[in-house]
Amino acid sequence: MINKIRLHNYLNGSTFSMIEFLIVILLLLPFMAWYFLHGRLLYGIAALGIILNSAVIVAFAANSLIKKEKDLGLRKLFNRKVRIDISNQYPHMQRDTYVLSISILLPFVLCILCGVDLLKRRKNSNQP
């Protein structure tokens, strides 16, 4: 899942990805607060899960910006040749976009999947 997030940030640009998901967070925060304040616990938890999922994307994008990693950026995606090259280079991109979109909307799913991915990476890096 982490590779899907990094590819999304690379193709769209880390700045755009960060802003995109910060907007989601900012839009959902008042709803989450209202739900919790009015005893709508299930809705509040769902909103919190989506906020945390979005925060994962923001964190990876911020990390890329801090490390000054290069990205393609959204502007280049308007070029037809670039889009064709991307489609050829990343044939699984459309599927990955669907997976990422669905896992962001399902509360806590993206957080869990990234946590599992991180645990696997740590386990593999500790092996001889």
C-alpha cells in the first residue's frame, strides 16, 4: 500500500497530494466534532477513520517534500505523451487508484494496511 501512495504522490506531485488530502481533513473535522458532540459515536468514528487515512497520505507527501524527492507533478499530466508514457510504465495505475480511493473512504483501512506494510518491511529488513 505504501508503494501505491508513493506512486500517487509522485505522479500527482507531493504538494498537490498534500493539499488535496489536507482539504479532506479540514472538511471532515467539523463533521467529526459535531458527531461526537451530539452523541453520534459511529459517525464520529467513521469520520475519524477517514481523517486518519487522509493523514497517512499527507504524511508521506510531507516526507517526500522534506527529502526534496522529485515528482512528476499534476501539470505534466495534461500532456498527452506524458499520460501515454505513464500508462505504459505503470499499467496497474488505474487499479491502484481504485484501491487507494476505496481504502481512504473505508475508516481506518488505509492506516491498517500501511501499518501491516511497515511491519512486513521491518521484518524483511531484519532478516540476514
